[in-house]
Amino acid sequence: NGFKEKKITFVPVSGLTGVNVSRDEATEDQEGWKTLRKWYKGPTLLEALDGFTPAKREFEKPLRTIVTDVSSEGKNATVRGRVVQGFVRAGDGIVVLPVGDEATVVRVERGKAVKEGASPYSFASPNNGGGSQPQQSTEKDLEDIPELQDCALAGDIVEMSLSGIDPARLSPGCVLCHRHSSLRPRVRRKFEARVLVMERLAVPIIRGSQVLLHMHSIDVPAVLSRLVSSEKRGGGSANNHGNKPRQNPRVLTGGVTATVEITLSERLVIEESNECKALGRFVLRRGGDTIAVGLIDKVLD
């Protein structure tokens, strides 16, 4: 399923009675807790959440911001999106890919919807219920650091105003990066990738199969132009360790992993998955069904 078993924690809880959600001496004598302790010795739900290792924010890598929404604001264009790596500050010169137009960042606002409590999906709240004092947030703490004023970091949801660019040239799916050529990702139509084919595949995949490639917020028609190799997933069984990948297979069936070459109908901003996860992973769909998921290994010219 793509997840490492040693990193998965299974926690039994009861949403109805609150058993094993958190430790509470006043309720741990209840019948549900007594029954649970007969077979479960692990953490509570909150303890398991506290034990998670936070995802690494890749501040040191070149800027990559994926645009999710565009609007006009006077003479400037306003974009909203997510900074997937690097950082951006007011005054930075950026380039919008794949169109290649340059712009200047005149305003950066981090997590605007969360701070205003405008998002129904946000855990942020003006107060903690009733007349209690507002809860101090990490966002508030970051705003107290002068060096981070007008700055957005990897992992932030951001709203930016851009000058020197026509808003019509911007659209969801565009990628913002710094102007220097060495800091830009490539814009290409072809790449080599490792894919995992879904188990319940109705129609096998052959060379020339037409699919819809979904990456972050865009969908692009694509063709599997070459089947490089395939290998049946062994699930770690010993009798599968000696199996070698089959070169140039004629067909890909459900449950196999494969290396393929994919050609897109238009140029996209793509990178190897080890360079930028957000621009290096994708989903293949056909007829409304997901048929494979993959990671880009090599961008081809």
C-alpha cells in the first residue's frame, strides 16, 4: 500500500465513550477501559499523535510554490498556494512556470484563512469556547520574529501579491520559483517513472495507452510511450527475492511495479521525486478510475 509497516501505528479508540482517546484517571475504571487493557498495551490516540515525527521542511532547497488560486488586486495579481520547498520574501524576483513570465513579490501573507478563522476546515478558532482566552498559536509566535516578517517558508499556505505580470498569464498549477536559471525546475513533456499498478485493474496497460495524469492541482492527457520493465510485487516473500524485472514487457497487469516512459500532451513543470516530492509524484487515471501511482525517476529531454 506504499506505507512502511514500522511507521504505522494502530490505535483502538471509541468515539462514543472516549475510551483510549486520552488518559483520564476519572474514567479509566470504566468497563470499556478494563476490556481494552486485557489485550491492548499501546498508546492512547493523543500519545500516538504526539509521537509522530514531523515532516522535514526543506528550507534549504530552491523555491517551489504551487499556485492553487488566482485573482486580481488593483494593478497587481494575487496568488494563493503552498510553498513546497524553499522560502519567499517580499521584494523577491520570481518567474512563473511553465509560461516563463517574470514578476516581483510585493506582499507575502502566511496562512491568511487560518489566522482570520475564515476556513471551516481549520482548527484555528477565535477562542476556545465561551469567554476563555485565545489559544496561542505557532503562527503568532512566528510573527514575533522580525526576520520572518513578509516571508513564507516551506510547508506554509501563502497569499502573495505580484507586480509586473498580467493576471491572465497565471492559473492554478503554475509553479513560482526564483529567476536564476540554476534555481528553476525543468519544463518538459517526457519522463521516466516508477509506477505501482492498482490491483483491481479492469483493462491491462499496454504501450501507447492513453491516460490522464494528475499532479497536484492539474490534469493533463498523457501516453505511456514505452514499457521499460515490470516486476510482480512479492510482498516480501522469500520465493520472490530471486525474481528479476522483466525487460520490455508487452503488458502491465494489476499489482505489478514497473518502470515506464510517459509523454505528456503539453509541457509541465516536473522534477525527479528525490529533488522535489510535490513535482515528482503523480496519479494515472483512465475512465474515471485510478489505474496507477508513480514517482518520477528521470526527466527526459
